[in-house]
Amino acid sequence: MDHSRELTAEAPRAWDRPVVSVPVLICLSLVGGQLPSFSAQANLYTLGTGGALIWLGLNNRVPRRPAPRRLTPGAVWWLLPVTVFGVFEGATFVLSVGDDFPTFSRLADPLLEDHLVRSTAWFAWLAAFWGLVRR
């Protein structure tokens, strides 16, 4: 038996534990939810928090979960609607179609006027992004 390839489990760092990471993400989302939609402050905050999460995720100090070897057939079927949605969102944004064919962001604007809903959306984005970055 080859012991040189034995897997060792490293203890999770403080920021990798849900007891620490979830409250930090909640605080970040509460701050982001107070910023006006699509403002310069919101864009800078988005880039700053995203950049910090990328830096932490790419840092070797955070243990990573193993990535799946290959996509399952069920995951491939999800790529089709996600790709179609992305193409339509991008095309309507680039072409500035406006109210004739609004983007999802424009349709979500009335919902995102409430600070609590915007903070909840921020939390969902941060939690999903943190999960992806840790892979």
C-alpha cells in the first residue's frame, strides 16, 4: 500500500467555517443592500467584495473542496437554458432595447427597491460566489 499518496484532512480556517463565514456574508450583504441599484458606489462595492472573495478563494490558506471530474448529463441540460438566458440578457443590454424587450435586471428593479429584498439578493450572490470560489 502506497502511503505517500495518503490524503490528509486539514482543519478548516476560521473564515471557512459557516459559523464565521455566514455572519460575515450577512454583514456584507446588509451593507450592499443599502446602496442604490446600479450606482457607482454599488458597482465599486460589487467589484471590491468580488475581488476580495476571489483573492481569498485563490489563496492557498483556504482549503478547497474537490471539483467534480466531469459534468453529469443532467448538468449539461442546465447549460442550454442558462446560455440562452445569457445571450438574450447580453444582447438586450448591448443593443439598449429598453422597454420593448427589457433585461431581467430591469424587470427585477421594482423588487430590488426594498432594502431587505436587495440585501437578501446580495446574500444569495455572495454565498453562491463564495461557494464557487472555494472550488
